Amino acid sequence: MEVLYRPYAPSIDRPLRAHGVVILSRAATAARLRAGVRRYCRHACIVFDTVDLHFLRERRLAELTGDKAIRAAAERRRCEELGLIARADTTLVVSPVERDLLAQEVPAADVRILSNVHRSRNAFAYRQDILFIGAFAYPPNRDAVLWFCCEIFPLVLAERPGLQLMVIGADPPPEVRDLAATNVRILGYVADVAPFFDGCRLSVVPLRYGAGVKGKINQSPAFGLRACSARMGSRYCGHFLWERLSRNGLAVMEVHSSFAAARRALTDLIERREN
């Protein structure tokens, strides 16, 4: 496998000539590189990996805030993404919800599901505390942590005052750093998150808007950790319920978000192209 990145590969024109399947990940990348790919890989299969439908996330933010400027930006993003999907040979989405949405928006497009990929576990008795993970360059994560810490976590602490919330994510803004307290640890970027996933009892995903399949939701079951975005008391305290949910989560991950599942999806994509 060869990885090309700036500044060591300022142009991808020459490497493109050698490839028959090109995957362009995210709308901004696809918009910038699609013309060059078509120019130098005239017979290649161009695959647009959406990661998530950006316009859907931005539209949900507009609905949450009622901001007309955000709504207009979401519509511009929608036109850009749907245009890329219409011109791609195949488009990858991460959930049936987005596939079904695109079946209405771009019915002629070849849209397939390739969800997030994760690989772990610790037993219930060796776990404690709550985890949030998400880079703060992604605006919904900032909103989620602020809302959870201000509105939800105080209610949890009233029942379990010794609980701690671990907040992991690069570049926390000042208002998130200011949340640090005895029960809230703002850890910023963490190179190896596995010990936190293996050591916590719950992962919280209090996103109020977004799109796609959230990596934090998929990553948690891969470690046998339950991800909650609603009521959480019984899930935190109940040993047998936690273990059953953990086993079921691992089974779901194996079917939909394992390396084997990703390999099947990509193999099918390449085999169909060759046939």
C-alpha cells in the first residue's frame, strides 16, 4: 500500500495513471480531485466515500438553531454532494438511512453501505465512570459536551456523586476546558484511547445534531462498551444487563463494522467492477 500526502506528494496526477479504482473520501476532497482523476484515470471506477452526508448534518443544525444562513449553507452543500454522487461510479455511505435518502435524491446512483470499522474487552467489575470522545473541530461535539455537562450530568451526579466523566478529543475550546472539575476531566487529545474504552462503563453520545454513523457509537461496542444517548441509570448499574448488552453490541459490530465486513463490501465493489 502506498500513502500519498503533502508536502511529499504535492500532485497526484502521476500516481493516478496507475490505478483502476479510485476512492475519494469526503465532499471537499472529491470536489477538488475528481477532475484530475477523470483526466488521468479515464477508465477507472471513481468511488465517492461520503463519510457522512454533510448536508444532512448541516440541515439538522439549521433545524436545531433556526438559523437561515446555516439553512442556506446546507442547501448549497446538498447541491454539491448530490452532484458528486451523480457523477461518481459508486458512492459509499455508512448507514441504510443515508442510502435510502439518496435513493430518493439521486435514484440512478449506485449507492452502497460501508460502515465504520473498529476492532477488544474488560468485564463489568473492572470498569467505572463515563466516557465522551470526539474531536472538537467537529462542531456537534462541542455542543454535545456543553449540553451534557450543563443539563444532564448534574442529574446523574445527584444519584451517583462519585462518578467521573472523561472527555477525550483534540482541541477543546475554552468553554469546554472551563468545564473541568472534580467530576469532569477534560483530557484533550489522547494518543491511545483503548485504556479508556476498556476502563469505562458507559460511553455517552449526547449529540443534538449530526449525520452519518458516529464513530463514537461504533467504536464503543467494539470494546464491549455500551454507548448511550438517552436515559442511562439502569445501564450503568446493572451487571447482568450490561453484560448482555455488551455481548449483543460485539455481535452487531462483527456483522456491520468489523474488518471482515469492510473486506466483504470492498471485495464486492471490485468484483462487480471487474465483471
